[in-house]
Amino acid sequence: MTAQDILKDLKSRKFKPVYLLHGEEPYFIDVVSNYVEHNILPDAEKGFNQSVFYGKDTDIMTVLGAAKRYPMMADYQVVLVKEAQDMKWGKEDDDKKGINPLLSYLDNPLPSTILVFCYKYGKFDKRKKAYKAIDKNGLIFESAALYDNKLPAWIKGYVTSKSYKIAPQASAMLAEYLGNDLSKIANELDKLMLNIAAGQEISLKEIQDNIGISKEYNVFELQTALARKDVFKANQIINYFDANQKANPIVVVLANLNTFFTKILQVHYLKDKSQNGIARELGINPFFAKDYEAAARSFDYGKTMNIISLLRECDLRSKGVDGGAPHGELMKEMLFKILH
């Protein structure tokens, strides 16, 4: 099931007694847990029938104690465990009598309790008996991280769900600029949509005006300048980054350039190096394919490999390894070595 499938069931009041939400992408886990916390019970019932625990501050016995209670003057009670990856779960063979309290509950969960474990930033061990018990008597949702080439489509879907539209170039730029942090993307889009009329299409201009991307001096323009070996423009942009480091932190610049040159390396392996071929094989928007095509002509295979090594070296130095230096100086030195 997807997060939207789970939300659909929750809105229809189709509940499972136990949910395990786990995986590397926290966004979808937060979407489901937020709905559970704020919408399952009316406010008048939450005081007696809703318990919210945080993994590092609780243990499994405390959670089970809450889960075994019956709701007071209500049909259900909600027990929500956030950051469950930090919880003291106990060992499955802890009980001397051979009866583990957790497994005992999961094998026969209370129908009037909605117990939700939010296990973020990693997968729950599928070999554990607890996993198998939840799978049998409840619902398990794995929140997988989105691949970079899936981000523009996800952005389009998110915007559409809010009754807005977004231009393909705008969704591609947003994905490239913000990376695959879905919570950050959703937050930026929500703020952006407050500033434009309902139903309006979000264009490159709205992205540039509202999400702090300079129209002329951003990492995408830098990539274009590098692809064309436009030394003057590339230096203008790096100088702008140096003067505005808060809006253009070196970690973001390096991450985007590393992705850019890694894709250029992939282009060198392609049989079809046309813009359509590049877009299809790399899973990128055709809007950006021309830059990769130009860059592959400007930087041969050997030079591309050297640049990727250079970016990694620059990243280490920016963190104080091997003779750190001011970030502005590192970016300028990096640019010189890429272009010469």
C-alpha cells in the first residue's frame, strides 16, 4: 500500500489495530502519523484516549501498558510512537517463561486500540517475530526513498493534489535545487502556493522569485556555463555565491555539481547521445538534456572523472580535512581547476 492508500482507508474509518510505518523516507511516515494524530479522534476524546510517545523517552512496556487500556467513552484510543527507531524494544526472548509481552500483544491486539509505530530513517528488521506478527494482524508500510529521476513527477502530483499546476521546467529545477528531501520540497511548495492564485501554473519565475533561486546566479546557470565553458559567466556566478554564502552554501553547490558531473559520466557510456536519448536513459527532464549533451562534448571521460575527484576533495576540505580553507576560496579554486 502507498501512503495515499493508507490515508484513504483512515478517512473511511477502516482501521487496523497495529501499524508499522518504517523506511528511509521520513516524509510519507510523517504524512500518515500526522493524520492519525490530528484526525482519528475528535478533540474532545483526545485527552483520555490519545497517547503520544517518543522513542528515546519510552520503552516497549510503557507503550504496551497504554495499548492495553480500553477507550473511555469512545470507540477507539490512539497510541502513537514517534521516532520508534530510538525506543528500547527489549529482546524477543527476554521473558523467562517463554512469553514475550510484545509478541503476546501483537498476536492478539486490542481491536479498540490503534497502535502506530513510526520507525524512521531505516528499515525494521523483517526477520524479527514482531515484524511477522504485525504483518499478520496489522499493516506494514515501507516508506522508500524516491530516486532523483522520480522527483519531478512527485512534485507535479503534489502540486496537482493542491489544485495547482506546475510547468515541467519548474518541477525539474525544484528537484535539482532541493534534492530528494520531500519534506523540504513540500514545505517550499506550500509557502509558494500561498503567494499565487489558486489554480495558477507555477513557472520558473515563481520558483525563482519565491524559493531564493537567483534568476541569473544559481547552480543551474553555473552548470550551463560550465557545459559551454563560459569562463566569464561561471566566475560571475561563483563570485555571487561567495558574496551570498547563506543562500548558496558550498554543500549544496557541491552536491548539485557532483550529480551533474556524475550524469555527464553516464552520458559517455550511452550509445544514443542525442538530447532525447540522454533524457530517456538518465531519467531527466528533456529541458536539462541539452546541458548534459554540451557538457559531454566539453569534458571527455578522463576530465569528467578528474572533476568528480576534485569535487570530493573540495567537499572534504570544506569540512576541515586536508587543509581546510574559506568556502569562497575553495569554490573559486575548484572552478579554476574544472575549466583549465
